[in-house]
Amino acid sequence: MSEPRLFLSAGFDCEPLAARSPQCGGPDTWEESEKKVLEIAQVFRERKLEAGCSFNLTPEAAKAQPDLYKGLREEGFYIGLQPNIPGFRYPTYDRDLGLYSAAQQREIIRLCKEDFEEAMGFSTTSYLPCCGSRSDATAGILVELGFKEFNMSGPGRWPKDRPDKVTVGLFPFPHKASAQHRCLAGDLDLLVIPNTVDLSGKYMRNDWCPNDIRGENPVCEETRAMFRDIVDTYIELGLLMNWPILVLRPVGHNTRFCNVENVEYVTDYIFEAAEKFGLKAVPADPPAIRAEAERLGWFDK
């Protein structure tokens, strides 16, 4: 029997320029973005973990620097799609994805996919909703448009005025999406891969969002201790539940606020934690995690 595995699948969002991203922010210049993306890539390159790092492009990032991301893809990094809707074809849209009707979402995602593919010359099967915004219709629309992996915000988010961003009740481990409700597991041909967040309730990023293992946290021992606690708690719960696919997702953005020191620390700690819990840490992009779910028979008809 093979050694139980723990998948490392980091994801870094590449936003539009801040001046054209009214809600989510972004880098001030494309030079700033490229510098940060290359710094992040070097963390994984030095450790020979390219397969465990994805860059999730907005169509704007794809159009601005296609050669950068094509080169990273050739090295083994994965390239996913992460549209920042208020920044998409700015200023066409003034709301996040989940606040639009199903018909509008279908058209928006189709256009985002079209812009991405035109810029990059290839398609991607992985979608990440900016700010976690989605509705009960989003997962089904993604299936219609050919996506196979849905990289989601982790559980526990509870903004009182934004149902599209709520993730209370979302299962923290990879699972199949539901056509009935955005926080349920179901039977759609779409694998939800949640971000790794604090499951204990001890660490909050703000008054409605649990903290996660992201580069934008301050560089200090308090952050490192939080990272260790989040990672250990996730693994402990997963093992207790005997869940067959465990995925840890360091995250960040293409701005100067993403501290590469944090990315280095949590990436290295994931391998320490895996050894401590008797697991083998393996770098894996979203399609590789989907392949593992298929191997287990999750998508058998």
C-alpha cells in the first residue's frame, strides 16, 4: 500500500492593475506584478515544487504579460483563470460575479474564458472566483463551460450583507460541487478545492473571515505560529475523518504586499508537518488533484 499523501497546491491570484480594479485592488504597475510573480515562482523552483504552484490569471494579467505565464507553464507551473469581475473589461461591470443572474454569469464567464484563451493560446480547466463570490448557479455554469476544478475560499466566511461570499458550512476538504447550493457537496462533475483556512476559530483576518496561510500576513513569529497551527489542525481533522484527499493551499497575490518570506516558511512547514503526521507531501496542481479524485471513483458514472 502506498504511503498516505498530503497534496501541496499553492495558488496565487494575478489581478488587474489597481487603477482598474475598484474593489479588489492589484499591483500599481505590470512591472511590480512581474517582479512578485517571479519571486514567488523562485520559491517553488528552488524546491523543485513547480507542480505545486498555480498562477490564477485575470484576463487582464493574461493580456498584459502572456509570455511571462507561457514561460512559467513550460516550466511546470499551472495556469488557472481567476476573473476579477469589477476589473474585467473595466468599467463594464460594477458587481462581483455572484451578484449577477445565472444568465449574466454564464455570459461573463464565457467572455472571461474567451479573453484568457485568446491571450494565452490554450485553455484551462481550473476556475477561482474573485473574493469567493458565487451563487447557487455558478458551479453548474462552470460545468457547462468545461471547467473541472473550482478553487474556492475556505469555510467560515460570514459577511452579514453578502450572501455570495458566505462559506459557512462549506466542507473544508476537496469534494464534488452541488447544483442545489453553493455551500453543499453534491454530484456535479466539478471538484471543489477549498483554500486552507483556520478551522479552530482562533485566527480571524477580519470580523467575518478566518485567516489562512497567505503571503499577505505580517512577517513575524506570530504569523509563523498561526501557519503551523492552521496546517496541523487541518491535517488532524482530515486524518480523524479519514478523508482520502488532503490539500494544503498557500495563497497570495501579484502585489508588493505578498511577503515571499511567508510563502517560503509555510511551504517548508507543510513538508515538516507531513513527516510529523506520517504523510508524504506531494506537489500537485488542480488537475492532478482532480485525477486523484477520479482514481478514487468519485466521478464514475
